[in-house]
Amino acid sequence: MHTVAVLALDGVIPFDLSTPIDVFGRTRLPDGRPAYRVRVCAPTEEIDAGAFTLRAPWPLAALDEADTIIVPGVSDPSAPVPDEVLDALRRAAAHGTRLASICTGAFVLAATGLLDGLRATTHWLAADRLAALHPAVDVDPGVLYVDNGLLLTSAGAAAGLDLCLHLIRSDLGSAVAADAARLAVMPLEREGGQAQFIVHEQPPAPRGSVIEPLLRWMEDNARRDLTLDDLAARAGMSIRTLNRRFREQTGTSPLQWLHRARIRQAQYLLETTAHPVDRIATQVGFGSPTAFRDRFKRLVGTSPHAYRRAFQTARTG
């Protein structure tokens, strides 16, 4: 079973700490078995988490047995990181362990030197400080997360959820990630960053959302040749009101959301079927294979064929 170690340091941000514990801990395989073993590790017996004191059940040495290490944010990102923590993270990276940070956890990864020469992100309020402290890191504050393969960083708060779902999808495919998103009751889809194989899961809309029924209908009818007029008529709104409500609740436009819904469906078909790419383009509602390939590359960061090679191997390997 894949072991996820969550590193707790003094000043750990409780929300960032709980996010991977909850998301990975509740993820299930299609047969109902747990997908991950989650361990909270710390360098000392007690950790100051601000409003409470934490006793982690696993010592720092447990990082050596992890397949993935998550570094949550800390309240003072400029505070020095204990040498034993830096050594443990460097040792894990040298052994091929996947390391990922949430929010200001990027400062901890940057302190190891592992992010030097790489693109990374953190909470936008802390981005300038990260760039100043670690000039060798290419800091991008405008994205939800950055995937460098075995080194990943994410922005603040809810971006940690996006990162965790991205990791689950990379490990286990879109169906398991979609179930994890539903359990997490993720917010409506937002415009993300540019990362190879970026996740485009659509979690459920909050209960009571004005456009929730429309989103469900769009998902079910994505293959149809839908226009703004069709969507506005279905929602019982004017086009102007529809655009405003969509922007308020999803951060994007109706047609952009529809394109992303089609790409999500295409990702699933690429992972789970042997259908030719041109057939999948038609199945998910694109008028031409060329338009499908262009849109897929723009949103996912790679071609449909490359995506299939990567994720069919991950699912069947």
C-alpha cells in the first residue's frame, strides 16, 4: 500500500496539516479497500500548532518508509528548519520519494535546495518572500500548484486539495480521484495553473447553488453542440445573468466550463478505453479532432496520445 507521510513541524498550519490526512485517508479503491496508508511524522514528541499541541504518532525516521511526503505550511515560513528535517527530506528525495508542499511548506522544501532551478509556488502573500530567500527557485504565484514530477508545490488553503486530488489521479486514475473529490466536497472548479497532466475533476457544486442543476445537465449533455442560448434557456436566465452567475460561482465562463467538462470526460476515456483519439473527440462533443487536440493540449499540458501512454500505464501497471 502507498504510504503518505505528513510532516508536522512547529508552527504547522492546522488546515494544511488536516487536508492530506483527510483526503488521502478517506480515498478508496474501486473494491472499497483503502488506497493509502497515512502517517503523521514529527521531529519531536510535541509540536506547537498554535491553538493546540500535537503529538505525532510517528518519528522523523518514518519518512524513510514513505512513498510520498507532504509538507504542510508553517505560520513563520522564515523560521529556520531543523537540520535533521532537511537531511531527512534530502535523503528521501535521493531515494526517489515524492515530495509535495502545501502553502508555505514550499519554504521548507526550498531550504533543502531541492527546488533550486525549478518552478514552484506558494501562498501568493508569501511568494515575494520565497523568491527573496531562495533566488534559485523560479517562484510562480499565479498558479494553484506546480508538478515537477517527484517535487510538487501548491498555493495556499484550498489549493492543497487540488494538489492532493492531482496526486490521487496520477496514482490511481480519474475515477478514484473523482470519488475523493466528492468526499472532500470540493469547491466549484476554478481556473488552475499550467502543470503537466493537471487535474480537471469537477467536484459537486455546493448545495443550494443557483447553477448546480445546470452544471449537472451540462456534464450529462457535454457531447451535444451546445450554445450560450441553449445554456441560458436551460437555466431560465438571460445570457448576461448566466455569464455573471457562472463567473461568480465557478471563476470561468459557461463555454469554458463546458470545454473543461469535455476534456475531463476525454481524460477518463483515454485512461479506460482503447478508443481511437478521433472517436473520443466525437464522443465528448468536439466538432473536429484537431480542435480536440488543441484544446486538450492547452488545458492538460500534453497531447491525448501522451496522456494515454502515461495514465493507462499507471492504471494497469
